[in-house]
Amino acid sequence: MNTATKNLENDHVHILKLIDVMKSIVRSGNPDVEHIEKIIVLIREYADGLHHAKEEEYFFPALKEKGFPSDRGPVAMMLHEHSQGRNFVKGIADNVELFKQGKESALEDIFRNMSGYSELLTNHIAKENNVLFRMADNALTDSEQKNLLDMFGKAERDGNQLNGFIAQINDLAKHYNV
């Protein structure tokens, strides 16, 4: 059965691929600014704008109804990490602008924020996939999983947009051999 947690885990596959691209860019030391700008858009519109929105608007509230507090415990930690991720992305974006204006030293801050985001999200995804989603699978009924999955479908209302995000991630991954 396809479930809400499987849907979120599927998103994670693509987000982790994007993280691998980011790690490759940092290792290269010679970034393509257009690629970094594309990554910022993909994070803001896909990883955060769609995936985290599904979690924050639907999944976490459903868990709260099942007794998972949102002010402490795993849900609170996931929300805090979403916020930390947004701060890293802001750091990447702000420093890309400085770099484009000729401030060479901004490159170090771009890489530092990309590395921070990569490490944070890699650990975050592992916690969700291995702990929180397994807890949710035990707490949510089949009907609740289906209802969440239907809500996710509405959030993903434009399948072409979702497929476009995935295609862009795959193109970047191919370019960086990840």
C-alpha cells in the first residue's frame, strides 16, 4: 500500500540526490553560480516549499492528533531543523549575491552554508525515515495514511511541476556524476 510516509520518503530520495550535488560542488571548489542558484530555487520550491509544507501543514498536525506533541519530542525537533535549513539556504542565497557582485570571499560562506545544509538535511532525513516515520506508521491507521496521502496529492496538484523539480535534480546529478 502506498502511504503518506512512503510519499515523504520518496521526496527524500530526490532531496538526498540534490544534497549529493551540493557536496560535489563544494568539493570542486569551482562553482557554477547558475547551478547554485538553481539549487536554491529547488530547495525553496521543492524541498521546503512542497516537501516540508506537506509535513508542516498535514503530517505533523496528524501526528499531533495522535498524541505527538509539537512543542517537544521528534516533531518539535523536525520543525526546528526545518527552520535551521531555511537559515542555511538564506546564507547561500545572500552570499551568492555578494559573490556575483565581485566579493570573492563570499564563496567560502556559500560553501560553509551548503555544507551545513547538507549535513543537517542528511541527518534530518535519516531521523525521519528511520524513527519518526516508523513511529507514524505504528500510530496512523490505514485510513489516516490514505487521507494524508490524498492531502499530499492536493499539495502536489501540479504533477508537471513535481516532475519538473525531479528532472532538474536529475540533470544536476548527471552533470556532477552523482
